[in-house]
Amino acid sequence: MKILDRYIIKKFLGTFIFAIVLIIGIAVLFDLTEKMDDFIEKKAPIKAIIFEYYLNFIPFYVNLFMFLFIFIAVIFFTSKMAGNSEIIAIISSGVSFNRLMYPYFLSALILGIFSFFLTNFIIPPANKVRLNFENIYINGTYYNEERNIHRQIEPGTFIFMESFNTINNTGYKFSIEKFQNKELKYKMMSDFIRWDSAKGTWNINIYQVRKINGLHETLYHGRSLDTSLAISPNDFKRRDTDKATMNFLQLNQFIKEQTMRGETNISSYLIEKHQRLAFPFSAFILTLIGVSISSRKTRGGVGVHIGIGLILSLSYLLFMQVSQQFSIKGNLSPALSAWIPNIIFTFIGAYLYKTAPK
């Protein structure tokens, strides 16, 4: 590693860390101001506010703002170098523009790897603690409004409920069907089913059972039955934010289980999975665009470069949100929706790099 490489890496990472620390401090201050009334009303302990909420708030927002401030950091210190004629001197000394990009991409690699592990393995457990705090002191009790619940809990085993009450963990108008080679072999219907937290089982009340063996059927009924099912009350209490509490391996397993159960509303989970893979690559793309824009010495200086950079970074975020909505509410593939911003801005970056003064 040359002196020039160390100089650029130090500038890149130093500017990024300074900017992200500054914005996180501002974000914490604004969030505290907004939620102070909730903390006072719900009597949240100061210790919980600091260690359960804000200590776990910081990693989430570091990752949220990371790529915007990678872009701004690159533009800011590269514009300063261009304004001081440092880039002209570097290129005039025989260093090619391609060689100049090495320390930039090495810094982007470090931040990309950091983002990948932050998003997939560090933030999820932190989010679990933070969101639990929010559910207690900010959001309040969750009510399941889903109706006519129909799910596959095991291969060939399906359950149906008219509704599920998350307060007393009770499902109404319950039935379970078991199929073998696409033929119905067993069906139970019940007025209601309730979770017994002490036993960890379901209590089925006032039920009728129908067993089918070819042309022979057996019918019987009862008042109460304890049984185990491959489903728990937590499966009916999931908020959309729950995906943020799963690490990458847990998210993959959850998607696999929900697909097996015949759950159709998992687009947001698939998008989350692919975004966790796509986002780290944006560090390289935004670094390429940032260097290509800010390496030219202009009359407006840093201000012009930061203005252009903000427009492009906001456009990137806009593309990301629009493509995500097309996937959730349309037929766009979740994988494609996560990668579309990277694909589009890779072409933009390649064009800007080609036209950058070398």
C-alpha cells in the first residue's frame, strides 16, 4: 500500500465516520424530542430508554444513513482535493485515474463488508430489544385483524380459523385437515381453540372429528382436547417490522416455512432478504459516481458537487422505494426490485466515470 493509498483511505473513512457520528447525534436528539411525551406517559425507566432503546437505535440508523454518507464523504473530500489541485498533481505524477480508484474501492469494500455483517447479524438482535421496548412504551398492544386464516402448518396438514384474538390467544371457528396423496384423510372442526401457555399446547373445545379410510368414515366428537400443532400464537402476532429482528439465516428459514405453509403475503420478507444482499454493493456504485463527479475542479467548488451528489443519492433512494412498492403491490420480482437501483446506477456510474477528466 502506497502513501497515496493510505492518505485517501484515511480521508475517506475519517470523513465518513465524522459525518455519520454527527447525523446520528442529530437523529437521537430529534427522536428523543418526538418521543419524550410517550416516555413520560408510559413511565419508561431511564435505564431502559438508554440501554434498551437508544443503544440499539444507533446501529439501525448507522446502517440506514450509511450509503448516503458514503456518497457525501467521497464527494466532500474528493472535491476538496480537486479544489486544491491535488488530483491534478497526482495524475501529472504518472498515477492513472484507474490506479487512483484503488484506495476508494478498498474503502468501499471495508464499508460494504461492515454493512453486510451489520445488517444481517448485528442489527437484528439489537432490533429485537429496541422493537420490544417500542411495543411496550410507544406502540402499545398489537391486535390481529386478519380474517379467514388458512395456512399449511406441515406438508399435507392445513388449518383454518375465522379469526384469532391475540389478547387471549384464542382462535374461533377452527378446523384442521390432513391430506395424503391429495386425498382427505382427517378433518376436525371446533368452535374455538385456545393456547395453554402453562402446558405449551392447544386446547380444542367442542369438536367433531371425521376420519376417512377409503369408503369408510368414522365420526366422533368431544368437549375438550389438548394437542400440539406446528404453530404458536406468535405466528399470529407478527408485525411487519418483525423481519428486522431476524438474522440472515433466520430470515431464510422463516421464508421457507411460510412458503411451505402456503402463506402468500411474504413479499416484504423476500424484499428484505434481497435488499440485505444488494445494499452492500451500493457502496462501490456510489463511490464510483462520487469520484467521477467530484474529481473535476469546478468554479462552484464543493457546494456544486455536494448539490449534484444529493440529487443523485435522493434519486437512488427514490428508485429503491418505487421498485419496492412495485414488488409488494405488483408483480415485480422481489430480487429484481432490490437490484434495480444498483443496476440503473451502475450504468450511470459507468457513464460518469467514462466522461470524467483523466
